[in-house]
Amino acid sequence: MRSAIRTTLTATAVGAGSALMLGGGIAAQRRALRRLRDRPDPYAGEPFGSLRGRPTPVRASDGTRLYAEVDGADRTDLAIVFSHGWTLSQDSWHFQRRALRDQGRLVFWDQRGHGRSDGGARDDYGLPRLAHDLADVIEQTVPEGTPVVLVGHSMGGMTVQRFADEYPHLLGDRVVAAALCNTSSGGLGEVSLGLPALVARLTRRTLPRTLRLVGAGSSVIEKVRHLGRDGVLLFEDRVAFGPGASPTAVAFAEQMAADTRMDAVLDFLHSMITHEVISDCAHLGKVETLLLGAEHDQLTPVGHTLHLASRIPSARLEVLPAVGHMAMLENPDAVSAHLTDLITRTRNNLAL
């Protein structure tokens, strides 16, 4: 039983390697937590998760209930649809939601198994399904004839890529621009997460099978996952964020992860790391596209952003210095400024 719990806690901290990264025993973990909480915090007191829009339920094509919210529901000139990343929720766009309120109709939704959305069947926790979910969100939250800008972070960026693959006829007509933030078009099984080379190789070899085995007992893991939350918090800080990130923002990311269904955590991770090619990005060149990477991103490293740029030569490429995978929570002003620039260029194109 102890071995099983250790395995589940390792899975909760996102993969076999994370336990090694956080090694050193309970005393070392406590010291690390103390250092994190004592760090200067530019967002102390920030009311993360408090911004709300008009609830707009969405029914996916397989019957799963998805939760969406709309800001600026009276706007029909332009819609910006935000897709969040793995183990997050629509609230991860907290700063952009506030900064872009005057830019059009803003649509935020929780991916299946995340936030306030239902989970659906386990065999639907895969990247191909998310493209169809996004199509259903657009159809049910954006009035016909309103042009759409798609914004995706991490797994949300993969959702946008797969959407473009599945619905190429909507690119350039219904969907007029896209922003892919801290994401990848494939090869995530090779990412080292900053681990030593030998450990990284062992993790890559064993993680897919481990995720499937542990995923079969995800309902049991739900009951004990709270035991590993300090480890997940440290994992978020060391791997998901860049150096010196706000402790409040890190804790908020950990809370979103804790609120994500365990079967979604495990099975979406399995889908991402076992797709050698997530998308060939053959159609995103039809629309104005922004690629946003980050210097210290260990989950979707800058090399993946550069690879995306090679697949979409017409895209505008920006790499943010001194931040990690959670760029929109680490340097929100820069992310919001780049999105505003994309929206402005899109409006200019529409006016031509």
C-alpha cells in the first residue's frame, strides 16, 4: 500500500522525475517551502479567480457539459476565445481577462476534466477530442458572422493547432487570427524537465506506461492526492515557473491543478507525450498568427516555439526573457501587450 501511495503521489506531482527533483527528504522540502513563501511577491493579495463573466453552458458533441463564460456579450465585432493549459482553468487568464476587456467579446472556457467542466469518458481525454470541444465552444458562444481570434496556452495551444487541422475550412473565414503561447507541435516525450540526462532517459522510457497503470486507479488517487500538495507546489515553482516567480501566482497554479480531475491530469499528459507529431500546422499560415515562447520554459522549451516558427513562417515570433511556462501569470503585461498587438493587426486586416 505504501508503494502504491508513493506512486500516486509521484503521478500527482506530474511524472516519475518530479519526485527525484524534489528529493532530499521532509526537512529539505520544508526549507524549500519556506524559501518560496518568503520570496518577494509582486502579486500578494491579487484576487486570482475572482473575475467572472456571463456563464454560458456548452454541450460538446459527445454530450459532455463544458463550462464557459463570456465577457462583453453585446460585442459582435470580434470574439477572442481563450483555451487554457493542462491542469489549469479559464482563470489562468486572470490578467489578460482584465487587460483585454475593451478588445471585443471575450470567451473563456474550461477544458473537459478541468475547472467547472465535466469530465466525459476516459477514452476522450486526448488531444483530438479537444479540437471538437473548441469547435463546439465557438459555435455556442460566438454569434454567426463574428470573426474569431483563438488564443491557446500550452495544451490550449495544442487544442488550437488540432482545431486548425480538423476545421481548415474555418481558417481565414470564421477564424481570422491565432496566438500560440508556451506550446508545442510535438516531441514532448523528449523534454527533460531540467532533469539529469540519465534520469530524463529513464523517465521518458517508463512514464507513458506508468501513467496508464496509475490512471486505471485514478479514482483511488483522488482520495489521497491532497497528501502530495506541498510536493506539487514545489514542482510548479521549479518547473512550471521561471526564477523568482510570485508565490501567490505559484500557489494559484497549484490550486487549479488540485481542482483538475485526476483522470484528466494523467490521460491528457499521456496523450501529449505520446504524440510524436501533435500538428504539422499546415493551415495556420492562412491567418495572422503570434507565437509566444519564454526563456525559462522547461515544459515546452523555446526550441519547440522555434520549431513552430519553422512550420508557420508567416507567424510573428516573440520570446519573453526571464519567465517560464506560465508566462501569462509571470509577465502578464508583456503577454497582454502582444495579444493586444495581434488583435490590432487583425482588426486592420479586417478593415482592408
